[in-house]
Amino acid sequence: MRAVSAASSSPRPSATVRNGGWGVAVAATLGMSVSYIDRQTLAAIAPAVRSALAIDHTQFGWLVSAFSMAYLVGAPSAGAVVDRLGARRGFAVAVVIWSLVAGAHALVTSFAMLFALRILLGAAEAPSFPAAAQSIRRALPPKRRSAAYGLLFTGSSIGSMIAAPLALSLEGSLGFRMAFLGTAVVGLVWIPFWLLMTRDDRTPVEDDDEPHASARAAVPWLGVVTSAPVLRAVVAVVGSAPGIMFVLNWTPQYLVERWHMARLDTRWYLVAPPLMFDIGAVGFGWWASRREQDRSTGTETATATATGVESKTHRDLFGIATALSAMLLFAPLAPSPAVAIALFAAAACGAGGIYVLVTADMLRRVPVDKTSSAGGMTAAAQSLAHVVASPLLGMSIDRTHSYTTALVVLGLVVLPTSIAFLLWPGMRSR
């Protein structure tokens, strides 16, 4: 299949940064942080919740899967809705709703009730990434977007880094119910900042290679979400998502059960993997943007595809990110929890690189008015991987009483999907 967007036949002025463009990127990043604070609170205090509600590993796997199932169903449709309503309103409304649902977690009395709330939370958070991606696409020109997407992906790990110590501190002093309630308040503080930063979101920054409005309107939603750029991005995300899912959702239990650490002692170990995810996302995004800016000034010669859209795959950077993501393979050999966490952190760094490179490449190739729809598809792909992997992971641990098999499989699965991304038919890349 060919890339969705095509080069304009007439000269276009170079894109410039709208006033406040980076402010929008920062606000979108913090919005993603809010979403991860609310979704990761359960992972951070999982041992306490499991003990209070008599939940085993398999049931916990289904709790993680419940969120992801709702996100899987909701993300593509949420992307289409955000494309129509706009990121400003869509994101703000979603945060209000999911903050209320996150706070309701404090009332849980059974596995069934918690399962239902995880489904509601996943559905309410579905617009988050599509809205964030659209806001950056509209606010910044192409040569700065890889760096901006790198910043955006730090939102998940920033949220995870905040969620772990905050939720554990609240749980340790006030109980797990207040941990849910306390972390849910954060989103309501973010909304005024978001509305302030996005007050001028009506006119998007133009792409040098973006087709005219009439050409964009001719591309149907189904044509975008089934196009080669989106489908190969989906494949790459499906392979890389299980590993980062384990790192963000299962590490607290891994440290307690494999290394017999006290729950409060795990707090600072939990910071390293999401921090390295940040470094990977920002670092790979900056590196890719730097290359693209060099090409625009003549430092390198850019080669256009048949459709007129420059490829932004960056094969070598993607290969490095994939190798780092596969480091989970070696975690069963770790002689100490510190070494294991270092390997988790390397894998998180690689996952951050994969996510930002895949996203920048995909969104470069789709029309700007279908940005949220395309972003919704990759968000759904991530959720699909979680839906499948998390219950299987829980069953594996319950049956083997070990994390070894799970870690080896998680380290291996990223390799074939990354190769498929790079070799996807009809997609030229460097």
C-alpha cells in the first residue's frame, strides 16, 4: 500500500512554529502524565490491594487487561471523535471523567467491582493519546515534531514515576483507598493549564509536504486506518508494548516476590525504568529531529518517496532501540535486584525510542485532519498487546512460581515485529 498523504504540486511556504507551540507540547505531555498517574496507581499499590481483596496473579492480570480492553475498543473511535471535536475540548472532558472514575476506585469491595472500574477508566482515558498527538501535530512544524513526540512519550513515565512514590506513601500512611483518591485529584489541577496553553488551537501549522485541504478531505477514515504507514506502526507497537507493560505494571510485585523486598523499599527502584523510558523517548526523538533539520539546511541530501513524503524511519536508530528493548531477555540472569532493574531500565529506554520513531514516521505520512484517528490505532494496538499478554503473564507466574519464562518471551517478541516494521513492503526508509 502507498502512504496516505501526497506532496502538493504547488510551492508551499515553510512551516513556522506558532506562538506557544512548545507550550502546547508541554501541556499535552503533562496530560499524559495525569493519565498514567491514575492508571498506574493500582500497579504501585498492587500488593496491598491484592491482599485486601484476595486477588491472585491471574486475577491481577485480568485487571490490567480490563483497562486495556476498554482502551482497545475506545481508542480508534475516540480518535475519530477528537478529530471532529478538536483536542482542546476532547482532552479536557476526558480528564474530568476519568478523574472521577479513578477516585471511585477508593470504594472497591471486590474483584468484580475493581474489574468494572478498570474498564470504565480505560474507556475514559481512550482520548488521551489521540488528543495529545493531534495537539502537537497542529502546533509544531514537521522538523520539530520528532523531538516533541519524544517529549510527549515522557508523559507516561513521568506519570509512572510520580504514581509509585505518591501512591505508596499515601497507602503506607492512610491506606490504599486514600491512595486512589489522592492520585485522582491531580487531573483536576491540570485542566486550567491545558485550556490556557491551547486557547489558540484553531489554525494548524502547515506542513511543507501536506496536500491541500481538498486532497485531504478525499481521504476517508477507513483509508487512513488501514493504510501502510498505520498498519506497520501497529505491528511495531504490538511487539514492543508487552515488555514496557511488564516494566510499568509488574515490577513492584517482581521486586517483592523475586527479591523479597519490603513494599516501601521498592519505591526508588521503580523510578529508574520510567526515567530511562523518558531518556529514550527524548533522546531518540531529539536525534531524529536533529537529522531532519540537518537535511533541511543541506547538511544531508533528503530522498523523497514516490508520494513526496520524506521517510522518517531512521533504520539505524530503530535498530538500536530494538536491541535495548530486548534486554529483558537477560533479566533472569541478574544476580541482584539492582542489576535486574538496570536491565528493565535499558528495555524501557529502547521502548521509548521505538514509540517515538514509529509515531513520528506514521504521523508524517497521514493527513493532519486524520492525526487523532491514526494515533488512536496505535493506542489500540498497545492495548491489544496488553489484553493478550497480561493474563498470560499472570497465568505463567501462578503456574511456574517464577518470572523467568515471562521475561524471556517478553524480550524475544520485539525482534520479529521490529524486523517486519523495517521491511514492510512498499515503504521506503533510511
